Amino acid sequence: MKTEERIKSLFVPRKKLSIPEWCEQHLTLSARVTNIPGPYSTTLTPYVKEPLEAFGNDSIRRVTLVWGAQTSKTTTILAGLAYRLAERPCPSLWVMPSEQLARSFSETRWLPMVDDCPALAKERPIDTDKIKILEQHFNRMSVWFVGASSPANLASRSVALLCLDEVDKFPDGSSSKEAGALQLAEARVATYPNHLIISTSTPTTADSIIWAEWLKGDMRFYFVPCPHCGHKQKLLWEQVKWDQSAKLSDTEWDFGLVKSSTFYECVECKGQIRDGQKTKMLRDGEWIATNPKGEPGRRSYHLNGLYAPWVTFGSLAVKWLQDKNGILGLQDFVNRILAEPWLEHETERVEIKPGAYKMGEIRMGEFPVMSCDIQEAGGFHAWAIVRAWDTEGKSRLVWAGRLETWGDIQAKAEEFSVKAAAVFCDSGDQTRDVYLNCCKNGWIALVGSDKTSFSEIVGNAKVQRPYARIANGDPFSGKQTLSKEGWKWKLCPVWRWSNPAIKDILANFLKTEGWVAEDTPSVYFEHINAEAKVRVKNPLTGRERMVWKQVGKNNHLMDAECMNIVGAALHGKLKVTAADLNAEEIVE
């Protein structure tokens, strides 16, 4: 090469990297952040490329990701935020359902990625005090992490990039005079004309936040070609097939045969598509908008768990068959795997069919659970339920009624040989008195919540479940009405449970024959029928949703039934997502 040509070559501009290319060149995911550590790559997840490009496209104002589990939706937004920090800095806000989740996410996923990537680490200021877990002021950009349950934090700053993670778990403002968390967060970008809002969540119901956002956009699906005929199609659950000879009975399957025989059937040529062909299909896929009437500048992407490169068709088939018999039914599978909303309807009064047994008997191998709804109105009393649970998650009603004293509760538990750690008391009323008696007797305190589920980060994964451990119940907290002199008991565990989710589960149980006994007292049915699920409209947002409403005078035995379900789940007698009650949590 001549000298003149060499000189010219020095001034040839470098090819501008696309955002996915920049991420692959500069980002590293350590074992602290992912179970697949190493350089960031879109090789297995090519569907993330187009959403990533939105972080640099000024014509896009809104991106909605309705993606199933294990599809890398959170990692995709992380990569986009990293790109903004290094290449297009702007004030940014990341919102999660709770401050606890936001704190954990920042500490265990975001900040480790900043430290592990030189392109990001150089943005750290010399003054280390500027980088805190929830508030971070880099050299050219500020990032805040907040929980959606804090209106003050949501309304205190203006940003150009807003990331809303798991928006269906955000409070909607229906229980207060404040606007919902989504509305408060969206107001933060009003002063930035070139703002970008990223919303993600697995959907819950058809009237949920994320599904409404999805419908407003251009509704893009990822179409992949059949390896046999080339027909481009979106992956649908009804096309997943397996060997029907794996069915041993109406309720039993040979899961090994199900897993090994499952395939995806092409809608066009009926060819069998195996897991090994999925990678190339994904690589040759493309996003196609299906809603020409979507709002300008608003993109919405739907991706179910069938596209997840780490999940086989067979493992999903097994999960579907197992979830059909779980206490959450198919809703968890429909929401988390298929990324579709669960369709709800007004509940109809169903005939509760008693089983061929009478109350008062605990059979061999059954585990008794007692639950008490504590009341003060009209003088102290408790409405209690005793149930016997077997290893298959089936249950029989052993006793239901009203007890007048704490001594009566203890006596009833002893009558049916209920272990202390299997006695659950509502602490929403007479809280300190409940804590005191739970501590003395080794019982568990419960408190209901209007939230539909609770999020926790377990390892690198976010887990949803209809109950969560809060803390230990201290009868001496707040106003000092008791003396600690002579105190010798450990503080009792306190768990909160989801009123709407557990009541949905109870509604399903009530449809099964044998949930109640032949001699169930009439007061039981009065309490059970005191609530119904109805459609209500949020006056602030205009959104409609299905909620449980009290329509009768007393619903205490219904609450006791719900708490009994929670107790059975915590003791591992029911199939519920995530951790159950362990021995350490029972006594501490």
C-alpha cells in the first residue's frame, strides 16, 4: 500500500455500531448477575435486538414488553440502560413494585454490571458517596431506583428515561386519593420531549395495566419460519403436542415420556419441530406489527415462553400438566409462560357439594391446620376453621364455628391434635394481643393484603407468590401496654397473604366435591356467601377490574378458610410457587 493510501486509511470513519452490537462489544455479565456469565450476546435471543434499538430511536416514545418467563426481558432493559449511561446519558428512573425489590435489584444486578464493564465503570465518579444503592450520580448521568408503593419518591424528580418493571404489581391508586403509581411515574417525563418509557410485566388479567398498554401499541409478534416448509408463524401453545400414550389415567401422566416426546407442530405443513431446531428459527425470525391503528411512537412486543432458548417444549408440557392440578390452576401458566391475561368473570353462586363424611375426624396421614379470624366487636371472639390436609393437597372440613376465649382456641387445637406451628391467627385486629398469644403458644400470625402477589428476588430470579414473610411479631412494639418482666418466649413469625389471590383459590376449592362435610353448620354457608367477585371502575384512571366485595353481614369463616389455605401452603401441603414455611421460620 502506498504511503498516501495508508494516510487516507487512517481517516476512514469507523463503522457506527448498532445498539445490540455495542452491547455485545462492551457488556459483560458476571455470575453475580446471570446463570450464563460471559460477554453479553444476542445469539440465542435475537428477538431482543429490535427492542434494544428503541433506546437510540428518537421517534419512539413508548415500548411495552409483554414477555413470558425466561425470555431475558429484564436483562434487555439493563443492557439498554447501560448503553444510555455510556453513549447517550440522561436522567433515568427505574421503578419496581416495592423499594425492597428496587434495592435488591440495584445492588445485585445493576451495580455489579457497572463494575464488570470498563465502558460503564469509567463513568463512576471519584467521590464514591455519589453512588448509593437507590440514588446514583455518575459523571454524566443520574439513575434512581424506587418502589412503586412510594408516591413521594415517584413524584420528586424529572427524567428522560423511565423503566417500569413488573407494572402489573404496581398500586393503581384505587385505595387512596392519589393517582396510581403508573400515572405518577409517567408524569416524570413530561419536561423531556425526547423521553422514552419502557414498560414490562407478565400480564395478570385482561383489565391489567400491561395488557392495556400492549393494546395501545402496534402489537408486534415474533414470527419464525418453519424449518420444513418455511412458513412464518408466531409460536402458539395449542401447537405443542406430545405422545398421548403417556396418559396413565385421568389424573396421572408419565412425565418422562411427555418430556421426551413433545414437539411443536407447524400450523401450515404439520411438520414436527424439535427443540434443536429452535435456535435457527429464532435467528431467522422477525417482528411484525399487527395493529395498524396503534398510537404513533408506541411499540408493543409480545413474546411467550415458547421462544425462551433455555426452555424445552417438553419441560413446558410437563409444567402445564402439573399446573392444571395446582391450587393456582392454570392462571400462573397462562400469565408467566404464555404471557397472556387470565380471563375473569363475575362469580356465580355454586352449589357446594358435601363429601360423604362428618366433621370431627382426623384420619391417618392427614395434617390438621387451624385458622382463626380474631374479632373484637361485641367482645373478644374468634371464628375458626380446622381442616385435615392429605399429601395430595385434598382437604376435609373437621370443625367450623365461634370460640369465645384464647383458652378456647388452645383447647380446640389440642382436641384435634393441631401442632402449635399449624395454628394461624389473623393479626389485623387486636394486633398486640394476637402477637402475645402467638408468642406464648408457638402459633403463626397472619395479616391480609389487597396485593395480588408478592415479589422476592431469589438468587437471580424474581419470584411471585400469594404470601410473604414480613417480620417477627413483637407484642411490646408501639404503645407499652404490657410488661416484659418474666418474658421467656420467642417472637412469633408474621406472614402476609393476598386477599384476592387466596379468595380465588378458595372459590375453586368450593367447586370440588368433599370440601365440606355432610353436617357442616348453616352459619358456614352464610359466611362463605357473604362475598362475591364483581366488576368495579377506578374513578381516577377509568380502568375496570374484578374485585372481591362483601355482600353479606359476616364473612369471618371465609377469611378463616383463606388463612387455612395459606397455612396448608406454608406447610407444603399445597402446590404453590416458591418457598414454603421451614422449621427455622416457624420458631423465629
